[in-house]
Amino acid sequence: MVALWAVAAAGFVAEASAPFTPQLLSPPPYYPRDEATLAQGRTLFAQLCAGCHVLDRDGLGSPLGGVTRVLTQVELLRHTHNPVAVIKSGNRRANALFRRYQVAMPSFDFLPEEQLVGILAPIESETENFKLTPFAVDLTPPIEKRSG
Ligand code: HEC
């Protein structure tokens, strides 16, 4: 118990300066891996997401490489369908990102779940192929207000 807390605390302090070590190293089983779906997902990503996100660099939004290893598919679907709701729910990671990028991502609630999973599939595939590490969000500043 004590040891666990110590590890967690050390992780938080280290995050701002040191690279963040992903917790889920193995590919999640729930993403399609066939070429047709990956190609379709890449096209949709280019149309809908690439204006703000690339996988390995900062843009208007955070780098998305490795995100499939720190957030579950359910969390990723929720975030993409309604980012403001996730931020308002007090989610620490979403609030840290919101503070950093100073803007909330638009809602993609019109996207059928299947297409969204298709967009996430190449992100996971690129993460695996290029061993991309998830973006280290600095979670340390306190959340100013609680809402929702
Ligand atoms: C207009 C810019 C913009 C577009 C377009 C956009 N995003 Fe974002 N995205 C952001 C910003 C800014 C954040 C961080 C703040 C937030 O979550 O609202 C973010 C955060 C995220 C996160 C959370 C990342 C993490 O590390 O926890 C995911 C996942 C995400 N976006 C996926 C997508 C996907 C998938 C698309 C395309 C369907 C997309 N975004 C389109 C700006 C954008």
C-alpha cells in the first residue's frame, strides 16, 4: 500500500520532465488490423483529425501516438464523442490537456462508433509499429473548479 502510493507520487513528479512510461505495453485486442479498415481510418483521420493532431508532435491538439495504450477504447470513444463532457466530469487527464491547449476539441458525436473505432485502429497500429509512447500530460496543477 505504502509502496504503491510512493510509486504513484514519484510518477506524477517525474512526469513533467521525464518521458512517461506507458502502462499498457501490449496491443489492446479490440482494434481491427485489416488493411482495408486501416486505410479507411487513415483517410478519416486525415479529413477530421489531422488539422489538430499528428501522432508524434504537438499541434493545436496533443500528439495521439500511444493514446490507445493509456486510454481504453471506451474512454477514447467518450472523449471523441463529447470532449467537453469529459472535461466537465473532472477527468484529470482531459482537464490537464484542456489547460495546456487552452481549447476544447470539437465534438464528433455525429460519427458512428464503428467509424471512430476505424480512426483509432491506425493510431494503435502506428503505435505498435513505431513504438510510440503516449503523450506525457502534466497532471500536477490542481483542477480549479469542480463541476458536473
Ligand atoms: C479543432 C482541433 C481538433 C480536432 C479537429 C480534433 N481534436 Fe482531438 N483534441 C484537441 C484538443 C485541443 C485536445 C485537448 C483538449 C480536449 O480534450 O478538449 C484534444 C484531445 C484529444 C484526445 C485526448 C488525448 C489524450 O491524450 O488523452 C483524443 C483521444 C482526441 N483528441 C482524438 C481526436 C480524434 C480521433 C479526432 C478526429 C475525429 C480529433 N481529436 C479531432 C483538438 C482537436
